[in-house]
Amino acid sequence: MSLETIEFTVAGDGRSVSLSRRAHCGVVGSGDLEVLLEPKTADAAVSVRIVTPVKGFDALWKRVVEHFVAETGLSGLSIDINDNNASPAIVALRLRQALAEAQG
């Protein structure tokens, strides 16, 4: 199985909510995914890297992550997602779970 890597950057919305620690949530398994959040100090943008076996859904991935960043106001962050055919609803759930872990 070949994997596709999707990388993009999302600008924050000005609220500048940042994380003080790393977080890991989920496990790469059938229909699931792993999310890693890591604060970065270099700039305020949110760097995103997604590794997935599903090709052709770059625009959907971008919309889901952009919505998450806009909703939370996060900035200065790296998001790594290792996917194994998760639905957009699971992606949103794992992102929120990782954020709760990072803030808790």
C-alpha cells in the first residue's frame, strides 16, 4: 500500500491560542488515526502534515483542519496526522481530544 503525504500551512485567526506541551491521541488502526500536536516557537502559523493511504482528498483534509484551527484559534503549532481511512468526523474528534490532552 502506498501512502500519500499532504502538507500545508494554516494561518491563525489572530486569537493566538498556543499550546504549552505536546499531545498524542489515537492509534493508527483500521478506520482510525493518530494525531500529534506540538507547539513551535518559530512562527504563528499552523504547520500540517498528513500521511494517508487515501488519495484525492487533499481539499477535504484541508477544510477539516482549517475549520479546527479557526474554531480553536490555535497558532504556533505543528499538527501531524497518521491516517488509516478515518472519516472526517473521526478526524475532528481526534483533533479535539489531542487539544484537550495538550491543555489538560
